[in-house]
Amino acid sequence: MTNTPPVCNYEGSDYQQSFWEQGGRQYEDLAEGIAFKRVLPKNGKLMLELGAGAGRNTPRYAGFDRVVLLDYSTTQLAQAQEKLGRSDKYIFVAADIYRLPFLNHSFDSATMIRALHHMADAPKALSQIRNVLQPQAIFILEFANKLNLKAIFRYWLGRQTWNPFTLEPVEFVKLNFDFHPKAIRNWLTNLGFNIEKTLTVSHFRLGILKRLIPARWLATLDGIFQLSGRFFQLTPSVFVKAIVKEEGEQTTPPANLIELFKCPNCGSGNLADKRDHLLCPSCKAEWAVQDGIYDFREKRNSH
Ligand SMILES: C[S@@+](CC[C@H](N)C(=O)[O-])C[C@H]1O[C@@H](n2cnc3c(N)ncnc32)[C@H](O)[C@@H]1O
Ligand SMILES: [Zn+2]
């Protein structure tokens, strides 16, 4: 197996309930919804949702013919399945973003929301994503911004040792990283993306404002301020819409999406469908298929 950075483990986590549903984050969710409306195309063929978690954002991709939800945690994917139901529209894949199990040029769009946050080697993760995108594909990336006003003031007041103005990521809690907007721009540009839009999100992530002002109003106001992201980014969260600059035709995805998979062990395509597993024709690795989830994290021991 290749050497890849550690994964932040969400297996068994109640993230969706504790962070979103009981965590008082209606404002942040609504503000993200407004940002999505600005960056998502009305329709598309095949969307890859990276770090999909419990599928909080997936209903926002309703205009896409099919959506591949990818996450390292099977318990998060199981929650997403429960929320979205099983149908041909959604494909659930347990895999590591650093070892994506797809052939190059598979998707016409991808999103990664609140997941780059856990990448110890963000450029490596972004280059994996770039490989699986088609020419002119759309990539919507949300990242946690180290250059946010709270961090700047804390730094100036001597309450924080790390410098929000420098380009390197900051790991403020183990496997939780904030990034400098310029570093993100540099990485995306070097990988051949054109940045089409930048929106600043969650301008009003302050307990007192969230208590005093209804979430809907605060989100509407946020929606107006989001456009200032074009000029400067000082919010804790930033959305970027990037387009793959490569010339060329987009191809129509196959009816059977198994044809897009590749073996993360050896890179071979043409995995054979053996019902409870996929078999790699080259290295003979077996990848489990269980409860509607394709599991590419660890090879299964052959039976
Ligand atoms: C903070 S949650 C965000 C979930 C969802 N995007 C949302 O906004 O509600 C981060 C997700 O990224 C997943 N994740 C973290 N590292 C990963 C990796 N290396 N490969 C695949 N998924 C990963 C976690 O399992 C978790 O579900
Ligand atoms: Zn293989």
C-alpha cells in the first residue's frame, strides 16, 4: 500500500446530530445554502461529493443526474443512505481522498465541503481530485480560512501564537487545519484550475449575534456580504468555484458506474462485479460491497 497521510476518523461519530442538528448551526447551514446557489450549475451528469459525511449537502445537488458520495466513514455513509434512500441516483463509496478509486476524467463536477479541513497534505488531496475531473469540470471547494478576523485580532493581542498572515496551514487541533486563501489559490492554479468565483461565508459566526438575530435573517445578510469574497477573505469559511482549464470534450458517464472504478491498490480498471465484492483483474485485490456501500479502504482477504 502506498504511504498516505493519516485520516481523521469519523467512524461512529454523531457529527451530524451534535454539530448540525443540536449544535445551533442553522445559520451556517443556511448561509452555505445561499453560497451553493451561486456556485452550483443548475444541472450536470455526475457529481463527486468528497467527504460527504451524512449527506447534509447532497439534496442541494438535485439537478445532477447522479451523485457519488465518498467518505472514509461507513457510519457517516449509512446515515446518508438513510436520509437519501437507496436509488440509482446515489452511489455510496467508502474510500480515502488520497487514494481515490476512480479512473481519470470520470466526473463533470465535484464538491468538497468542510473536508479539506482534515487534510494534512492538502496539495496531494487536491491533485487526486484534479485527476478524476473531466475537461472544464467544476470543482466547488470550501475551506477553513486561517486569515479570519478573530484569528487576526487574537494574534495581535498576543492570545494566539500562530501567524494568520503566513501561507502555511495551521493545525489548531490534531488533524484539523485552517488554510490561507492565497495558498489555496496557488495550489488550485498550479493544478490547472481557473478560479471563477470566491465567496466568503459565515461572516456573523458570533454567539451573541446568533442568539439575538433569527438564523434566516442572519443568513440573508451573509448572502449579501458573500460577494465581497471577490476582493478580500476574512471570514472563517470560504467557498471557491474552480474550473478545470483543460481543453477537450466531456464524455457521458457509463450507465453502470462500476466501469469508472479503479483498484486503489494497483490502479487497474475493469473491476469485476462479484456481487459481494469487486475483483481487480490485475492484482486480484477484493473490495467489499456491503449494505449498498463500495468499500475501497482496505483490501478484503480473499475467501
Ligand atoms: C466535518 S465532516 C463534513 C461532512 C459534510 N461535507 C458536511 O459538510 O456536512 C468531514 C468529513 O470528511 C471525512 N473525511 C475526513 N478525512 C477523509 C479522507 N481522508 N477521505 C475521505 N473522507 C474523509 C470524514 O469522515 C467526515 O465525514
Ligand atoms: Zn489491483
